[in-house]
Amino acid sequence: MQEDLTERKQKALDFLNSHLNAKLITALNSCVHCGLCGTSCQYYIALKEEKYMPAAKVDLVAGIYRRYHTFAGKVFPKLTGTHELDDETIDKMVDTLFGACTMCGRCVAHCSVGVDIPFVVRTGRMMLQQMGLVPKSIQSTVDAALNTGNNMAISKQDFIDTITWLNDDLQYEVNDDNATIPLNQSGVKMLYTVNPREPKFFPLSISAIAKVFYLAKESWTLSTDYYDITNYAYFVGDEEGARVITERLVNEAIKYGADTIILGECGHGSRAMRWEGPNWMKEKYPVKTITAVELLAQYIRDGRIKPDKTKITDLVTIHDPCNLVRNGGVIEEQRYIVNACCSNFVEMNPNREDNFCCGGGGGQLAMSEYNERRMKIGKIKADQIRATGAKIVVTPCHNCVDQLNSINLEYKLGVTIKTIAEIVADAL
Amino acid sequence: MTIFHWLLIAALVFCFVSCLRWFLKLIKQPKDYADPKGSVADGVTFSCTKAMLPTHKESAYLHLPTYIAGIIYHIGTFTSIILLLLQLIFTNFMLPYTGNCEMGDGTSCFIFSSNWTFVVYLRLFFAVALAVSSLCGVAILIKRFTNKELKALSNIDDYLSNIFVTLFQMFSAIVMVAPYSTWTQPALFIMGTILFIYMPLGKLRHVIYFLSARYQLGAFYGKRGVWSMKNKKH
Ligand code: SF4
Ligand code: SF4
């Protein structure tokens, strides 16, 4: 057993060694320990412990790097505060890299130097993954996605039943017996992807997008085999698993002749698919990708749908999902949509790429081990929402929806959380 | 040339070669296959300009005294390094030109004025400026010793680096005050030698990695269309 662990540690060190490119070398060497990043991180702000400072998270991995890859670290390990990859370091890594970082990236632009902190955190998670030390709850989510095609292990029949029921609902809603939610349809222009939370817990968000597509006369389909936009393998640092999940969606689009994959309302899924996926596959995609938010904004701009903003008069605010906004560049589109669909809109402060994470990112929602911490850091978002006085919070991410629903209850905010598709459908 | 000149030159060569070695490792960027939404060049420009202003970074506007002290300290360091290099090249640097300084007799002058008053004032200016920047270094050091979070984050190298750089600036200031003393310049050269030998070992390496970090940061946000010089909201 001891030998097994030693071998696994070596595997993690070999992994670090093989991934030392210009980007990682930079990130591991540039923190100057100025300590000014604490006030940008929700964990430190909410929990006020040094171990939650972004720099402390970076230092866990950078300390290992210094120990095994620098002259001073090898000869005078104490001088530069290096870390042996021992049990104590590993325990700290699991606790803070998995349990105390949403990989939101808020600290990055505010860091004195510009250290890519979540990139280092992800590297640490990858090393833990090499050692088989991913928290069980999130690992089971990844396993479900790899083994069944979706992270909630929804059976194909259950998915078809849900969509059939939603189909009836759509026909009633748009008063057209020919309206349909296409399944496995070939020769379409677009393949739509969803977060499995939608068929499982929030089917009305599928109804909402179906209504929008119907009115926009879009050519689209859902696949019953691979429709899951989420990619938790990305968060656990399993690059091969992440590649498999990505490749499935690309192949599915090709199978149905679609030239575009619509990335459903899931922040990290969109990021993984749009920005990381091509690098896991080591090639440019043969298909295009567009987020649902960008597509809906385009529909409104082109006049393909005409929302009536007088239908929604309650004060509305937007929560910006970190992976879609700060890490994905979809910033103004949701504002354009909400302004077109609602008569009263107020910004949260701070907002856009400076926004605080909801607290559920980085796989936190899938790690029940850290629920208590997650709810504590959620207070920052709760305070932000309360300060706006809004009645409706719109966010283009189902993970954020889940976390916002939790903090809505916990902090008694009394707001309604909606996705972008839902708010658009309400205004049509 | 004294033994102190040669020691300093050896340290500089060692430091330069080490920095060059790291720098070369940073040139080849990993290939990014994702289609861009924005411009890498625009993002990098933003990263190296506006994004560094105190209006844009919480590490600056939420910690203004530390930020200002840090900026002054870094300006002091670079100024001291430039002054040191000039003293290494020009034997009579910072002495007014009196006409005795002839090329080929083993001495050389960094001739900018034969006006005694001007040179004295200039030296005084550098001395005061470097004294202020050294004090900033001392303040940062005290903060590192006394602030709970910072202390937890710090290792021996953090303290040593701060001490070496601060002493280096102090010696630089002293040379400006007393250029004729027999010990001031040798002391500065010894301090410079220690600093340049130490630099490749610890966090002072960030002189190279800082630039690379700003590039990576700008490239990331630029490509994804998050940062742009044209964005009025920035
Ligand atoms: S990425 Fe987010 S959660 Fe992680 S250290 Fe930075 S600010 Fe904190
Ligand atoms: S602000 Fe940046 S450089 Fe300073 S301690 Fe934090 S991560 Fe390191």
C-alpha cells in the first residue's frame, strides 16, 4: 500500500514535469507573495483564513515545483519555502485546491503580477487526479458522464419520455400540433446541448428554448445519445476524460449533419467545449460552436424573435457566470437580451468580468463534502443580489441557477432565478 | 579596475546567463487550437497598460499605500541598477567633469556637465529619492514581519530578497552622498555582487516572469474577447 502511494506520488511528479510549458512555468514562478490577492477571493473574504488566500493555493503547487525543479529548492529546500509531495501537503492540496476554489478566476486580473491562479489550481487537481485522490462525489459525476453519456446517468428512455412530454407542452404553448422538439434528426443546422439538470429537474427550461427555436424557425435537433454539455472531467483534472466528453458532442454534430453546436446554458460546459476542447482534441473543430446566449441575442438583433418587454415589469438583475463571462468573453449579449425582454433592469455590483462567483463553480456543487463552505461563501452573492432590490435574477448557467436557488433559500432573498431562455420565452 | 569591479562583472554575467536560460524557456508558447473571439495583441496591450493602473486592480486600489510603496520601491531598484552599471563603466561617474579626465589614461567620465552645483544637486536628488525608495522597502519588510496573513505566506527568500534589495538601494543612496569616500563605492559593488548572485536563486527571478505573466494574462483575456483597448467600459 505504502509502495503504491509512493508510485502514485511519482506519477504526479512525472505529470508535473511533463506539463511544464511556458504558461505553467510562468504561473509557478511569478507569485511574489505580496499577499494582496486575499481581498479578491470569496473564500478569503468569507472565511478569513490565510489558507484560503489565492497565493496560498498557488504556493502549494509552486512549492512542489520549487522543491523538485529549482536549484535552490533541491539544495536549500527551506530557503524558498518548498513542499515535499508528502501526505501533509497532499491533504492540504485536496482540502484547498478541490474544497476551497471555484476556479472562478476573479483573483487573476486583480493579482499584482497577473498570476493565472486557477490554472495552477487545476494543475494541482490534475496531480491529485493522477494519484487517484479526487473527492468521491465529483468523481462519481465524471464516471456517470463517461459511462452513461450524461453526468446524471439519465437513461435514454427517461430522456425520451421527458422530451415527449415537453413536446406536448410545446404544442399547447404555441398552439400548433405540428410544433416539435426534434430528436436525432439528420440534416439539421444545429445540435443543441443541455445540462442534464434540465431534463432531470428543470424541464421547463427545455420547453423555453424549444419555444424560442420554434418561433425563430430554427433547424435543430437534440441527440438522445449525447446531449450533455457539462464536463466535470475538466474540473477534476482528467484531461483524457474531458477529451472523450468533448469528442462525443463533436461527433454527434457530424452524425446529424449539423454545422454548429449550440452550447446550452452551462458556464463551465460552454468554456470546456469552446475554449479547452480543441486543445484536448489537439485540432480545430470541424464544426462551429455558439453559446445559446449569443444565438438568442442574434435572433433578437435579426428580428427572428420579437420579445415584448412590457410582459416583464419586475426589477431584474443579471448574475454573470464566471466561465461564460470572465473566462469566455460572453459579456454584453445577456445584457442586450435582458434589456430587450424586461422593462426594469439593474446591474449587480461588481458585474461583468469583475463579478463574484455564485460559489458553486469549479465543481463545488458536485462536491457535497464542502457544502457548508459553499453556503458560507454564497453570502457574498446573496448580499450582492439583495443590494440590487431585484425580484428576478437571470443567469445563463444551470450550475449557477442551482447555487442561486440554494442561497435564495439560505439567505431568504425571496427572488426568482431564471435562465436566459426562460426570460426570453416569458417575453414572447 | 579593482577586484570589486571584477566580482560585480562576474555576478552580472552569472545573473544574465541564468535569466537568459529562463527567458528562452518562455518563448515557445503552447499551441491553442480554439478559434479566437478577440485579439491577443489587443489583450496583451491592455494587460501591459490600463490593466496595471490602480483603477483596474484590487491589489492596487484596495491596498493603495502598499501599492504606492511597491511602485516606488521598484523604481528605486531599477534606478539603482542603472546607476550601478554607469559606475561600473565610467570610473568618475557622478563627479563633475574637470578636464582631467582623459580617455586612455585608465579613467573615463560619464560627462554630462562641468558645473559643480548641478552635479551636486543631481547627486542629492538621487540620494533623497533612493532613501525614500529604501524606506518603502523597509516598510514592506515590516509589513511582512507583522501582518498575520503575509507572514503565513512568507518564506526565508521573501525576507532575504527584500533585505538585499533594500540594502542595495541604501548603498546606492550613500554613494550619491559621499562619492569620494574610499569605502562607499566598494561597498555598493559588494552589495551588487551579492544581489546579482542571489537573484537567480529566489523570487527576484520575477523580473523575468513578471513580463511573461502579463503576456499570458493579456493573451488569455484578449483571445477570449474579455479585454480590449477599444472597450469603453474598461
Ligand atoms: S479562482 Fe476564484 S475561488 Fe479560486 S482562488 Fe481565485 S478568486 Fe478564489
Ligand atoms: S497578488 Fe498575485 S503575486 Fe501577490 S501574493 Fe497574490 S497571487 Fe501572489
